[in-house]
Amino acid sequence: MSANLERLLSIMARLRDPEHGCEWDTAQDFGTIAPYTIEEAYEVSDAIARDNMRDLRSELGDLLFQVVFHSRMAEEAGHFAFEDVARDISDKMEARHPHIFGDEGGVMEDGRWEDLKAAEREAAGETSAMDGVALALPALLRSHKLQKRAARVGFEWADVEGPIEKLREELGELEAAATEDERLLEAGDILFVMVNIVRRYGVDPEQALRASNAKFEARFRKMEALAEVDGVTFAELSLDEQEAYWQKVKAMERSTKPV
């Protein structure tokens, strides 16, 4: 083990020391730390999206600290230690890459990765195709994974026209919904079937929505900036006036696109 990793493990042990540790760190448990772990993973993703390698280095360190934190708490409870975590992931990666570390050779065939993961789930006693899809995943990502699992066992429309027709049906049901609970469920059905549609086109829905969020935010900021240049407050404009700025921004984007 490297000296720096040994140092990090020692720091964590000191922070968790019942007598001489940090009061905040010693008071934590898996449940209280989990939200920080998720937050750090998102900050890693954000640094990558911004192509900021300095921040990525820092955020990866924060994420590693979360792994060390959970491992230390598990060790204190007699469950496992950081070494066990490192060994398990090493064993898993070698088992999932038999063409690299085993006797198969060649190139990983399509679907082989999922077959290996399915075998792992079966060995762990998981019998449903839905087993192992973490409840804590963002809802959009989880719906994508659930649908992929269902499709692997044949529960899938024959073509994209199936979910498109289903979307029309769900939109009508949302319009007809009479109560708040009904609207919540019908709205969820719409989002779920839209994930199915974009998945059928080979598009990752999470990445697609992130891209649209970024595009909308950039356009909105440009509208505000243009309004400020014109000496007006964007929020005080009528919807028609705001729409005019929206169209102006879109026209500016088209004019700057390479031919």
C-alpha cells in the first residue's frame, strides 16, 4: 500500500478515535455520511463536465475520503476494512474481464458484460431481473436501468412506435387526472415512457437532459444580458417581449454555427 494511502487511513482512524478524535466525525454513521458520498460523486462529475483537471484531482480525493470513511466505520463494527473493499473490487474486475485476465482472450462480445453481472446477481441469490438496481439512484437513471433490465428478458416493445403511442395515451391520462395524487402518478408515467423512447434511439436520458438543461440555462443568461444592454429588466417584460429575446438568442446561435 502506498505511503499516502496509509497516511489517509491513519488520518481517518485518528478522526474516529473515541477518546481523541473529532466530535463530528465520531458522531457519524453510514446513514449520515451517505448524502455526502453522493454529493462528492456529483462534484466529481461536475469537474469532468467543466474539464477542470485541478478540481477533478481535488474532488476525486474527497470521494476517496468517503470510501475510507465508510470502510473505517465498517471496520469498527467488525464487518470489513478498506483492504477488503480493495480486494473485492479487484476480484470483481478480474472476473468481469476474462478476456483480459482469464483464458478467453479476444474481445469482449456484445452483452457479455451484462451476462457476467447477471451471473454475479444469481450467485448472490438475486432472482428477479429488477434486483440490484439501487433505490438511491436518481429517478431518471434508475428508470433507464429498470427498462434495460426488462428489455434483456424480452419485455420490450417491438419498435419505437410502441412507446410513442403509449406517450400519447399517458398525456391524455394526465389531462384527465382529477386529483393531485393522480396527476403525480400520470406525470411519472409520462417521464418513464419518455425515457423508453430516447433509450430506443440509443440516447442516454440523463446525458440528454443535462445537455438540454445547459442549453436552456445558457440561452436564458444571454436573454438577461441582452435585455440589460437594452436598458430593460428581463423579469419586468411581457411574455411576448421575453419570447422576442429568446428568438434573438437562437438566431445568434445559428449565425455562429460553422457551415
